[in-house]
Amino acid sequence: MARPLTTMVDANGTQLYYEIKGAGPALLFIPGAEGDAEEYDRVVGLLQGDFTILSYDRRGFSRSPRPEGYNGTTVEEQADDAAALIEATGLGPVTVWGNSSGAIIGLALVLRHPESVSAAMLHEPPLFAGASDAAGVLAWLKQATANGKVPFLAGLCGQETYNGFSAGYRRRLESDRTWVDYEFDVFEYYRPSDEDLARVSTPIAVLCGSESPPFFMEAATWLAERLGTMVEVMPGDHGAHYCLPDEVAKRVREFAAEA
């Protein structure tokens, strides 16, 4: 029986909406602050001829409801959600792409469930606990997001790009409070130990945009050094998957072939 393109699954004590598209080796996209599977649609459209692509709405976002009694989440819980989804779909082990919060979750997934991941690409993980001026970075982010997630996102990717999102995606983004109320200024303090990072044997690429603020490069360098690798600089900025999907798709293909 062919897998459904969209469905719900019970995973790790919550319900997750997910989509499967394409055919080939398994590739999981973990959304960031958007929390929505559609975040990566521009890249997915370029890759679904080469990969079986699994994307999903994270716990409490969009079409994945908040579980009863929800009062917040952790990076570790989000990683366990992703692992349960991989197991439920039978697609593991998968190559992972995660951007921003999704990159932090992808890292935790590698650490907690290495059997589920064949390789991982972590684009601009905001691991600001290791930043030289973590308080200053977070103060800047709080100011940048003071008017909510949508103005921040529209400014990040450009109003024209934002206006090009589907009406359903924009509606879900505009109604979301999960990131602002429960994840922002929480996930950024996630910091695995140097010992745990040194033990990682899963192939990992740590990536940063050439046009991104310097603190993203600092966080990426902190992580890459502890993983025994180097930061790869990509064209674009934090929203490269929106504005430069061809570049992201190209790098995913290359990395999957190398890994």
C-alpha cells in the first residue's frame, strides 16, 4: 500500500501532522520557529524527485495540536518526537536538514537517537549559550521579535517572499503563539556537553549563511569545533530555504551523496 501524502500519527504522547513526498533515500526536514511542514516547500519541490521526504508540524504548531495539559516543551522532547515519527513511518535512518530551532532539535536527535539518523545538516543552530555575548544576542532577538513572529519572519525573508506563501501557511503562521509563548528564550540555552559532542560519529555538516549576522557564525563555529569539523559557508542568510531554495537543494544533494 502506498504511504499517504498527509496524515496524523500518535508519537511520543502527542499527535503529529506529517507529509511524505517523493521517492528515494529518506530525508527529514525539521521546522524551526515556524513549526510547520510547509516551511521547506520550496526546497522539497526541488528534491522530491531524488528523496522520500518526510516533513511535519512540530508539537503544538499548526496542524499538530497541543497535547492536553501542555505547558511547554524542551529540545529533548522535540528530538524524541522526531525519533518517534521516524519510527512510526518506518523511514529510518534518515538524513536530516534542520534550520534554526530545527537545527538544535536535529542535533539533539543525533545525540539521543543516533540509530534514527544516517547524517545531519544543521543550518544556523542558535546555540547562544556558548556565545561571547549571549545576553546581547538575546536582547537583540527580543527586540526584533517584539511585534510577533510574523513581522520578524517577513523581515527575515522579505515581504514579497512572505506574500508568496500559500494562504493556508500564512494563516497558520499568523495564528501561532507556541514559539513566542513556549520556545523563544528557552531553546537558545540548549548546550550539550563537550564530551557528548565529541562522541558523535554521525556525519554532520554545520552550515552558516554568508549574509547572516555574525552571532550565527559564532554559534556554528562553537558547535563545529566540538564536533571536530568546520563550518560550511552557504550563500544567503537565515532564511536561505525561502530565498535561495536552489542553493539549499544543491547542498543537500551533495551532502547526501558524500555521507
